[in-house]
Amino acid sequence: MRIQWETAVVTETAGEHLFWNSLQKVRVRLANGETAAALHDPAVGTPLRPGDEVLLNTTAVRLGLGTGGVHFVHARLGKLDETTDRPEVPAGTNSREPETPDRLQSSGPQEGHIMKLRYTSLQRAVLSVEEPSSPHHALFADSRTLSGMPVLIGELHSMLPAAVCWLRELAREKGAPVPRIAYIMTDGGALPLAISGHVRRLRELGWLAGAVTYGHAYGGDIEAVNKYTALLAARHVLKADIAIVCMGPGIVGTGTPYGFSGIEAGELVGAVHALGGVPVAMARISFADQRPQHRGLSRHTAVALGQAALAPACLPLPLLPAEADTALLREQVRQSGLARRHRLRWEAPPPLEHMVAALEAYGRPITSMGRALPDDPAFFAAVCTAAGAAYRLLRNEGPDKP
């Protein structure tokens, strides 16, 4: 295990809160003359200004990983031209003491006592929805259920905006009220919610009742200790009609059957089932992805639902226009044993032009693995088909009820 540290100087700032509720984007110049983008969390220091010298974690970029393509500011070391009032650095070290803003030296009673990123230099206290000082503590003191709430479960963050767009489109078609939709971000991908441009956009549009972050993910409207209380918080605190659960950006895969972060989708099926909700799985399907393990029904979906899920889910699957594509999906479903474990629903997906119109209302590109709807219609067809099933469950329509 290693961390690559480098120092740099801030050359430009893009606002104190470029990302929703938290992260600041800056440009920096590294010691080798290279310029790059970096993200700074004001929770661990005041907003940065040009001329600030910073300590960067450059590990992911140096390894060529796609973790946002940016460096992360660990600490502000001071101003480049500061030559006084710096603490003495012991001989043989390169470290400098980062500044600690006065506002971070004390914590009020509403800041909470549950630590996230525990036992690291960035551990932080949050007000968890379950803890005694939370105004919602009493809700969790007694046993509660999801009361049959449909919960859409996905393994890719890009499924979130597509599912929300289609749920809203279905309500518009019916002339019905738009359901209250809560997003639950797991800790399988990015930990700060602020990284998600999709959540930022959905909040700008007023399309989310709120967001819940659990585990070591943080920054939601509500913080929770685990997936069970996060689900209950979505239902009873945010008053959601439908919850969508998937990790933040940055899925991890290793090319092995079980070594991928999206396997948590199977675990979530069990949690929703145990709490009296209705899990609706969004299958990952693509005929544009050239990787064999993701062609047709992704092996990730097959493993998460076929082996990791210990309870049945509603699994809507699209009957694609190309017969050969549907034939491959049927064979993959047969081989994975999904029909024995889950309630499969094969149905015609929405027409392409209908999905295009629904996604246009979002006003921003929605892509999966860099591919938009025209490039990979099967992916979006699977998400919209699942969202349609969840909507029917909400309205108690059709054959989807368990």
C-alpha cells in the first residue's frame, strides 16, 4: 500500500463551492512545472486562494486510474511567499503543519458524534440519523419497515439520473403527481456525495426528496450508519415513495468473478427484502461494450443477483428490437440461474424516441462508460424498464407485486 504525495501551488480557483455543498476545484502547478486540476474539501481547511501552497495526494492520477482525473488536496501548507510564522520542521522531514481554522476547533451539539473515515487523518464527525442527539432518533428506537416501498437497485451511478427521468416521464404521462424520490449513496464508490454531478443537477432541478449517505460515504442530506437505517431514513425521514440505491461514481472491478464493488447490489436486495420493501433490480445490459464480461447481461449483474442476493427481487428485462440480442440475454439469464432466484419480467422497453425525450428534460448529458443513449440504447432500455416496474409497484398496477 502506498500514497504518493506531492506539493504544488494554487494558480486558479473555480469558486469556493464548485461542487454541491462541498468541494472546491482549483488549478495547481506542481514542482515539476506540470499544471493540473485538484479538488479541495473546505471541511478540512478554509477555501483556497491563488498562491496557496498545498500538499496533494496524486496517487490515482500517477497510476493512470480514472478516479476523476484530478489530484486531491490533503492540506494547505501556507502561502508560497510566506517565510515567517511557520513551525519548525524537524531535520530529515518534508512535512509542514497544515493550518487549522478556528471554526474546526470546536463542535456544537448538532454536529454529531458518529465518525466517518474512521482512524484516518480525515476522519470527521457527522450527525447520524440514528444517534441520540438526532431529532429522528425516536424513529429508529422501534422496529420499522419500508411498508412495501419499491427500491430500485443498481450497480452504476449513471443509472440514477436515467431512472429519475423515466419515473418523472411516467407520472407526466399519467397526469399523476411525481413520486417523491430519494437517492441512497453507498460507500462502494466515491465517498463524498459532492463528487456526483448528477446529484448536483437533480437537486438543482428539485427532482430529489433528498439524499442519504451511509457507511463511510458522506455529505448527504441525511447520514446513516448502514444500509438498513439508510433505507428506513429514506422512507420515514425523507418520506420517499421510491428510493434509488447505487454507489457514487467510481466503480471498482478486477476482472474476477467476485472482485467488484457492484456486488453490493446483491446485498442490497436482501436488505430491502428484510425491511419489508420491494427490491427492483436494474440489470446492467450493453451491446456496445466490447469487453466480453459486459456484453449482453453483465457478469457483474449475473453474480450480484445470481449468487450474492439471498432474497428474491423483481427483475425486469427488456425485449430488445434485435432478436439476436434478446436471444443472448435469455441464454445468459438461463446460465446464471436468475429465473430460479428472482421474479423475471420480460417486457418491451420504451421506444427509443420516447426515452430520448424523457432524458432531454434533464438538460445535461447522461452517459454510461462514456456512451450516451444513441450509442448504447440497451443500457438505458434496461434502466427504464426497471423504473417502469417500480412505478407500477408504487401505483399498485400490473403483475409486479410480490
